[in-house]
Amino acid sequence: MDPNTGDGRAGARRWNPAGDGAPPSAEIAWLARSGGIASVLDAGCGWGRHLAVFAGTARTLHGFDPDEEGVAATRERLRGAAADTRAWAATLASAEPPAAPYDVVVCYGVLHFLPRTERADAYDRLASWTRPGGLLAIASFNAAVPIPPDLRPLMPEPPPDSGELRTRFADWETVRARSHVFDDEHEGGIRHTHSIDRLIVRAPGRT
């Protein structure tokens, strides 16, 4: 996502504060430690931080992102992993993951960029890529705290609050859920306050 144009097309540079060298989110690291996960898809993989944490155990590590620089960094980060590793340039609307459904699907920091109707389609696609009994992990900003003015062009229609995400996956088992407000500082000393949902749910059914 170009920070000036809001361009989310495959091949565009995306605004991504969790860049190269960022550690995995705590709940994704927890998932990786839980074991029994053979295949992982990261929908919006950025620089690969949420795939690399599974590299010692999973046999399939796939990720896509519209930012080709991030895709290249993900490939380098996964180089040498004893797994089928693939990273490619795509968006949530265009991606065709080759090994779906997966044991774990991760989508962090992507959905809040999408208009509401596109986000609804994205929820359905993410669900379809998650195997029965598999886990879907989502982190998305919402507008319970107003989106900072400098980010509004990139997030013109974010979820209004936690209700949208929780309602969409109400029939999935909640494994972990946290909604909270936090302050952060980005490159150049830019400071933001965000309201965010972090949700891990288990798909209905078992294989």
C-alpha cells in the first residue's frame, strides 16, 4: 500500500510499520509453540515475520503480499527452511493459495485497509483457505478510536468497532480474543493511537 496513494495493487509498495526485523506478534509465537501445525498461509505476509516463526516445525509455509519488496524479504527470510516455502505478490482479492486449505491462516494488518464490501469478501476467502478444525488468526484496526488523520486516506472505511469481526466468525470457536487500544511510534517519530482486534478462531468441523 503506497502511503501516499493508498495503492493496494500487487506490486505496489505497502505501508507496513512491522518491517524487516520485527518480531512475531505474541499470539502468533504462541501458536507456533503449540505444535501440530503442518501448513501455514500468511495473507499479507509483509517481511515474513509470521511465517519464519513456524519454520522449525511446519512443512508448508506460504505467504503473499502486494509489496514485492516484502515478498523478496520473506523469501530470503525463509531460505534454508526445511519446508515447502513460497512467497508471491498478490492481494486478498487476487491470491490463489496453492495448498489451501491450511492448518493456520494468518491475516495481520490488512483488513482495515479495505472498504467494507471488499472486507466482507476477504473474510469469506480467508475462511475458505482454513481447513475444517484449522485456525484463522486476524489482527485489524477498528475505528473505536478514530483513525489518525494521516492514515485516513489509506483506511477510508475501517470496521467501526469489534462487532464486525466478532459477528462474522461468531459460529467459529474462539481460541483467543483481545481488543485493546495502544500507542506506537513509527519511522520519523510519527505517533499514533490505535484500537485493534486480535482474534484467533477455529473453523467448524474436523478432518
